[in-house]
Amino acid sequence: MTVTAPRVHIDRCICRNRRFADLLPLAREAGWDLGSLGQATGCGEQCGLCRPYLRAMLAKGTTVFDRLLPSDSE
């Protein structure tokens, strides 16, 4: 029996309902790092589940993720 991981579609900070595709141009224009992005938008500052995705977004420009990334606490 083959077990497959469930499909995921992660494209936003849930707490602030802000899409990564909307955040990326703001971050690039302002030169934000993760901390600055959090201070300016609140994203990544509440539950923190989006922090690894925000980090990847800033590093690679990815705005939609189809797999779970390890949390900051791991």
C-alpha cells in the first residue's frame, strides 16, 4: 500500500489573511527582512505558522507552497 501525503495549498498568512503574492512586492520594494515584514504587516507575529513560508518567500520569491515546511520550533 502506498501512502501519499495530503495535498496542500499554502498561499497566505492565515491570522492576517494576507496573501504571500501581495506581501512579496511590498517586502522587495521596502527591503524588508522577516522581522521588518512582521512589524509592518503583523504577518508571522501571531501564531507563527506562516513564518517558515514568509522566510522562503523572502529568500526564493515563492508565493504558493504545495508542501508543509518545518515550523520554526523544530
